[in-house]
Amino acid sequence: PHPAHPQTPGPYQPPAGPYTQAPGPYAPAPVPYPQAPGPYPLAAACQVCGAAPAAPVTVRGHQGMVVVMRFLRRQGAFCRTCALASFRDMQADTMVMGWWGPLSVLITPFVLLANLSALSGIRRIPGPVTPGWRPPLDPGKPVFRRPAGILALVPLGLLGLVVLAVPLLMLVGMLAGPDGGDGHPTLTAGSCARNDAPWPEQSLRPVGCGSPEAQYRVVDPTDGPCASRDYAADPEYSEDGVTSLCLHALKR
Ligand SMILES: [Zn+2]
């Protein structure tokens, strides 16, 4: 007996071709990234290096140049590595170049925040499984371990102070008491008022001009100077808290 063929075709034969792939760690396991239709469906390959998987990514940059400014945008299908590199480059550049203009100072924080939300999407892209035709971009160091990120701590710190200061000032204002809440009613020009305390003490309150209680007509000093015999109301009786309204004695 002599075997005609050393190997007879069996019932199981792996298909030949470039796509023959032994079941590796990735083949049988379901892809952790949801394939369900979403706002970020996986694209075929990274447009920079060709690796897969890749997803649509948009990172933005901003340059302030005192008078003019530039909005930068890098958009496309990126693998996780190239997307991270693009994010870090744009973010670091914006942290240095973004602040230089009156409008740019306001725009830059929003660009940085938009990139942070893009970063959370980038982190959801699975790491490259299929290598590309060229090496991916170098992600380099994280933004805050670059000189740009360290420099940006100054404007970011100032920004944080402003953001903290606004509610703090509002709190101080509330603790100081609302206007008129501590016995200081607000007087308006043209209305009439009465002082319930003996001058020079002031306990002013608005009264109707037709009322027999009315003693003074309230005059705004910006409309004209107070008459020589007018009283000056304390500033806390004015609407803005700084104007000293004139109190012109009503003739009886
Ligand atoms: Zn890539």
C-alpha cells in the first residue's frame, strides 16, 4: 500500500488566503465597543496611520492675535493613538496661543472644554487592533506635563479665581442684606418722602405727594443741583445705593 497523497483532504480545512487568521484573543470575543448605531460609529481605518479601529474625532484649537484670531479644527477618522496625539497637541497649543486677545480670553476656555469632551470620546475608542501602513502619531506627554500646560496654569488659575469670585460676591451681597430690607426704603426722583426722625437723623419713607404726611419732593441731583436749603438723603435710600438724592421741602 502506498499513499498517493501524504495528506488527504479532510472535512476540516482552513481557508487559504491573506485573511487566514488563527482565532486570537480578539476573534471570538465580542468587541467591547458597542457596534450599535450611535453618534460615533467606528470608521474603517485611521486616516493618519491606517490602523483600525478608528472613530470620527474633532479636536479644536484657538489662537488669539490681539486683533485677529484663528479657529483651528482637526477632524477625521482617527485611531485611539493618533486621536490622543491630536488632542494633546491642539490642547497644548491652545493653552499657550489661545489667550492673546480680548475675545480670545473668553473663547479659549470653551475650546479647551470642548476638547475635554472630545477626549472622553477618544478614550472610548478601543486601542488599535489592526496595525496601519505607518506608525501612529506620537501622543507624547500628557498636556499638564508639557511646558505649555504648566504655563497655562497661570491663566487657568486666574480664570478659576474669577469663576469663584462671582458666586462669592453674590454671597457677600446676600449677607449684606437686600436693599430696603434693613429699614432703608428706596426713594425715586419725583416721588415724595417723609422723615420720621429729627434731622440730621434720617428715617425716610416714601409717601404719596397728595398725602398730608408728605414733607419733601425727591429730586435726582443728576437732573440739576440741589437747592441750597434742600436736605441730602443718605445714599442707601437711592436705587443704586451711591447717589445722594435731594429732598426739596414741599411748600404748604
Ligand atoms: Zn492612527
